[in-house]
Amino acid sequence: MANAVMDKPAKIAMNGVDVPTLLGTIGAVGQQTELAKFTFRANGEWLSGTHSRTSINGFNGAGGEHQRAADFVAEADHPAVLCGGDNAPTPVEYLLSALAACITAGIGNIASVRQITLHSVETTIEGDMDMQGILGLNDEVRNGFANIRASVSVKGDAPAEQLQQVVRQSVARSAVFDVLANGVNVSVDIAA
């Protein structure tokens, strides 16, 4: 008599995702929920005008403090039409990029766990902003995006309905989508 566990096809690494390790991580966190608590950090510094640099390294999670081999560095600026030096993307463009990256990463993970080979994933994000708010010209206009639209095109070796389910689950589990759609408490301490 065959063992039911042995009859199931083994989950293998695919699409660049180590599926056995991912499933092991999910299982470990399910058994020890304190491992799920993470604190990420970013440290910014002003360079000149609207140009800034942010270094990202070090986070707390999975039961301890972690350091990467090197800092990740992101610069931000405003375009010349908004009195910047156009040295880098704007901070709000990084926000759109974060949403695209989060949804895309989720698609990669979910498709891989479901053993769907992906051929391509393209995520386009657009955000509409009325500059009257951020420029202090109209207090009734919000400073940030009024609307954000995401468009996802995914191709893989599964029927369209299964690929659409993968995208829907990725959006439902996206940390960046959650923050944007549901808001988050933000506090600012000032040292002068």
C-alpha cells in the first residue's frame, strides 16, 4: 500500500524560488509565530536641494538582528520642473516601484509553490497627484497620490484563470498594497 505523502508530487525549486525552503519557512513561522515579527530600517541623509540618499541595512526579524554584507543605497530627487536636480527618481516613484516589486515578488513565490512555470510578469503602476497640496497652495488637496492603478500581465504554463488567481493572491498578501490601501500609523520624532 502506497504512502499518501509519497504519492504527492514533491514541490521543487522553480522560477528562481527555493520552494522547499519557502514552505519550510512558512511552516516554522506557523509553529513559532514570534518569528514573524520584523522591524525594517532605512536611514536617510540630505545631500543638496531636493537630493537625498538612503542607506538600507540591518533589520530585526526571525528571532534576531540581521546585517547584510553591504548597504543598499537609494538616491531620490525631484525633476527640474519641480525645482530639483533630477539626479534620481522622486520618493513617490519609489513608492510605486515598491508596490510593483511587492506584487511581482508575490507572483513569483505563489506561482512557484503551485508549481506553475512563469514565462513573464510585467507590472505597471501609475499614480495621480495634484501638486497643489504638496506645494501648499490648497489645503483641501492631499499631498500624496489621489489614485494608484496597477496593471499586471502574467504568462505561464497554466490556464488564464489559474494565473489570475496567482495575481489576486499576490495582491491580497502584498505588504505594500496593504499599507497603501489600509494606511499605517506614522510617528515622527524631531531632534534639532
